[in-house]
Amino acid sequence: MKFKTAGVIATMVLTMASSALAQDIRFAKQLQMNNLPSMVMEEQKLFEKHAAELGQPDLKAQWITFANGGATTDALISGNVEFVSAGLTNFAILWSRTKGNVKGVAGVAGISLPLLTRNPEVKSLKDFTENDRIAVPTVKVSNQAVMLSMALEKLYGEEGRTKLDTQTVQLSHSDSLQALLNPKHEVNAHFSTPPYSVLELRDPKVHKVFDSAELSDVPLVSNIMFSTTAFHDANPVAIKALIAALDEANAFINKDKKAAAELYLKVSGDKLSVDEVMEVLNQKGSVFSATPQGTLPVVQFMHRAGIIPSGPEKWEDLYFPEITGRQGS
């Protein structure tokens, strides 16, 4: 993701013309499993429901699909959407470089991210050699890239966090899927995410080396819903309606995983079984909650590693006050 200077971005964010009278509230989304609460919100029109209950029945959600987190944040900065649901690391970069003029509204969900390989010799992170190539969505800054650096620091200390940089390559998840399943391709590992990881693990030659859930005892809410301070301040009903809608969507998922899995398959069009989706929703590290969990250590690591120019002292620094009264982290 390319950024202009912090001052230019901050000015753009502050001067965005997001009117308090806006009728259509535009949401950026991605069709991945960790965005399931947004899918539930869209299908069940939960944002509209809660906006009406708060006295604004004219507020309508418009959902716009993007291919990756970088594209969603670009859309926010350019004023083409009001809310973005994207990875924690993409959010943290924007929060830091705009000096807090972009903040989190709430958490969305978290799905554990598996690092997969078809190299039978690789049983742990220590086994990767200069001949291996590990695909991540965006080098250095994606959730996967940051999680890999955190795992390496945990294994080798601060100096080891870049140990696999030369073996890491940038590929989209769909391209990484094709590469991993091609025995002749130089990319033989993929720091993946569902649904791609589910499809990859169908191949008996592919196995898991590491899982991001191993980094912490607290399940990480790695997908965040965020917006600009300008929009937040001008649209208090939209903010409250969104948080209430996310709470209801996550309650639906946590209560009935089968119904949630069926809804996911209907919306995404993925060629998975209901059982395969339910297995992901129930696995260790999967969390569906609007309350941010585990976010502070990740963002502080990003600052310590030089990925972002400034870091938060407490988790509440990252979010708008409507959510900070909760027991987050």
C-alpha cells in the first residue's frame, strides 16, 4: 500500500465532506471468512434496523466489495467509502500515519492464520531454508507478514524478526493458492487465510507449519471496522448503529455456527462444505466480537519494528470512545 506524507493524508481525512445528513453509508468489505459479521449485517440489514431504532430510518448501508485491504484503505482516504472492514495491520498503518484521524469503530472478527507448506522437510519455522519461498498478501505490512515477524522475534529475539525476509514474496491469496498446489512453482509455502487454507489443505502434500493463534493466549480480533474522525464526529447515529449491528451479527454467529456457515457460503460463493466452514468457525483462535481483543501487542510490535512511525500506549488510543468502555485489549 502506497502512502503520501502524513500531513497530506491527515489534511485529506480532516477535510472529507462526509455529511451528517448522508443517506447511503458506504461500507468497504472483502469476501473472506474473517469478514463474516459484515456479511451477516448486509444480509439481515442490521445497520438499517439499528439506525431506525435510533431515530434515523433513512440511513441505508451500501456494501462495496474490494479485492484487498490496501484498496479499502485507499477508498477511505479518497472519500469513496465511510467505513472499512479490513486487517488490523492495514488499520494500524492508517491510524499511525494520519496521527489518529482514522480510528477503529469496533472489532469485527478474528480467524487464525495458518502458515502452510508443501515442503515435507519443513516442520517448524526453524526448518525454512534459503530455497523456500513464503507467499504473503503484502510484504512487511499485511497481517500475515507481521505475524511471521512476531513469531520469529519470539523464536530468535529482536534481531531475528527479519530472518525470513529474503524468502518472503508478495502474492495475492488466489495466486498463492495456485502456486502452492503447483509442485513446480518456486513458492512452496503460503501464510494463508480461509477459505484458501481450507482448499490448500485438501492436498495431502500440504501441511501446517505454524498458526497465528500460537502467538497469544488471547484470540486476536484481527479484522477491524474503522472510519475517519471527521465522519465519526458528524454522524453519531451511524456509529452507534454500526456497533449495535456488529454486536447482533456476532451474537447470531456465536449462537448458530451452522446457520452462519450457510450464510457465508451463500454470500461468498465459495466451493466449500458447511462442515468445512464450521470447522474454521469453531477452531482455536476464531473469535467473533465487536470488542477489540489482542490488538495492542500487535500494533506496539509494528511500532517497535519500524513498520509504523508512532504507536499507542493503550488499546483505547486506537479506537473511538463508543467502544473503549468495554474490556478490550
